[in-house]
Amino acid sequence: MYYGEKKIDKPIRWAMVGGGKGSQIGYIHRSAALRDFSFELVAGAFDIDPERGKAFGRELHVAEDRCYPDYKTMFAEEAKREDGIQAVSIATPNGTHFEITKAALEAGLHVVCEKPLCFTAEEAKELEELAKKQNKIVGVTYGYAGHQMIQEARKLIEKGMLGKIRIVNMQFAHGFHNVAVEKNTASTKWRVDPKVAGPSYVLGDVGTHPLYLSEVMLPDMKIKRLMCSRQSFVESRAPLEDNAMTIMEYDNGAVGYVWSSCVNCGSMHGQKIRVIGEKASLEWWDERPNQLTYEVQGEPVRILERGMGYLDESSVLEDRIGGGHPEGLFEAWSNLYSRFAQAMDAADHGKTVDFWYPDVHAGAEGVRWVENCVRSADNGASWVDYI
């Protein structure tokens, strides 16, 4: 359990690209990164409008001469300083992620990037290889994976409590975009523009989140082939989808289903993952993140609670307030940023870490999944080999 103890000797000197005033996701990044004193915000290119970005930087107590007009200037100027930045978080629209991540790695910086990491598997491979060459960490913000009960699910499956896995049922299906909200909301408008958002909307925006949870819980299961059908119920969003159903076959004979949607009317969030084995099942719902349902056929349902002594030791390491008190998304993101910091610090000292976190490979897998889903959907919802 966390008691505020430091995880690394010195905070990592950190900057942001994007995440300026009015950015909900920018606030979450800063709250998570700064909570455990693992990072120190010392610079930023916070806004496409340089003066607005500089003004916001002052509100964040960043020195005015380290509030830059763009990321290229920031990387160049910070490289000249003895106390220059060591890491950068990227909280900009999708279409910029690849170029900024690549530039950061080439500048010798660690990176935390919003998903998707890029648009194509070819670009993802390039970033993986560059990160390895530079010995730099790339973290991807699959923030829900920071909830501790995801680790408990992983351990229960690892211990064989479910038996052989048969079915993985996933969804992230909310209802807040059931009409064309993008006409009046700038933060949604770019998400349905292929030039900025990439080849998909909900597949990449929400579907990759439960997919990554499944990768954490079931690290040894690999997708063999899939079939995807996608729709644009709000017609102006075409060719990007606002609803999609994906069926997957795994290499061990299991099957998986992912429902990705923003038109599930009445649903607040709707992210769930249910793993079904031959002996028992697990289910986690992000609207009740402190609980994990464990169901054995013929026995009463068990609700496992975060922070309790009956959990695996590894599942309580990142508790921040103990059992009974609720924890939420900010704590989950903080857990991931703590992991990112420890991985970055280890890499800088020629070491590695022995825990999982959403790394550059996880980001690449998300891109690969979306690419295969789009290929299937655009080929008449046909089965395609997972390449």
C-alpha cells in the first residue's frame, strides 16, 4: 500500500505537449503524474496558441521562458539546458501522436502518449524499434488498467482459479454521442474527422481500453483471427464508425467479443470485461471499479473488494487509502504514472523493471487491432487472419 514513500531518488523533469486550459485529459495527466512526487512539471508546449499556452503555463507555476510555442522548439531549447526535461507527455489530437512521439524519442526523451500511439502497424513498429534503440520508455495511457482489481483478476487467472479460458466478453459502450454532438463540441469534432482521428472512431477511442485489460489479465492468449462489423448510425460520421462489434478467435481455442459504441443510449460508461473459464468466471465494471465479481458454477457469487487481506499481495501494493474507502480513475492513472516513472528511472540506470505497464508494445497492439478490425469491416465484415 502507498503511504507517500518515494519510488525513485529524484523526480523526473517532465513536460507536456497539449493538455492546455480546458483540457480534461490534460488535468488528469498532471494530477496523476504529480501525485507521488515522481515527476516535476518544468516545461510545456500547452496550446496551439502560444500566448494562451504561456498564460496557462504561468497558472501551473511553470517558468515563462519554459512555456514554448510548439514541441519542436521545446525539445531543441530544453536539450541545451543542464536541467532540461527528461520525459514528455503527449495530450494532443490523434493525428499528431506519431510525429511527436518519434521526435521525442529522437531527442532522447521518455514518452507518455495518449492512445492511439499512431495510425498504422508500420508506424507502431517504427516507434517500438526507435524506443528500443534509444533505450527509452514509452507509456500509453490505458488508464483503467491502473485499478488494482485488474491485477487481482490477472492473478486469479494465473493461479488457475477459472480453469481453461473459453470466452472473453468485452465492451465499452456509452451513450453520450447518440446524436451529432460534434456539431457543437470541439473536443468531439476532431474525433470523427478521419484526417485527425485516423481510420476509426469508437474502435480506437474506446474499444482498445477493454482490449488492453484483456491483455493484462490474459497475457499468454493471442488473437488468431477476427471479424468486425461497424456502423455509422449518425450518418455524418461516415466513414468512421460510432458502433462496432468484433468477434475474435484466440490461439488456445477461446473466443472473444468486443462491443465498441458511443450510441448506447442511457449508458453512463458501459465498460465491462467478463472472463469465462471452464470452472468459474470473473467480471469487472469500471463504474464499480473497487469490486471484482468471482462466480463459481453452483456456488454463491463472491464480490471481491479492493484493499482486503484476502487478495493477492500484488493486488494491494498500489492501494492508496485502504479497503472500504472508494478509489477511482485519478488513483488508477496515478498508479500507471508511478509505474512509468519507475520504468524510466530504471532505464536511465541501465536496469529493467519486473512489473507490467502499458508500454510501446501495448500501444502497438492497440493500433494493430484497430487496423485488422477496419480491414475486416471494410471487406464486408469478413473473417481476416490477425496480422
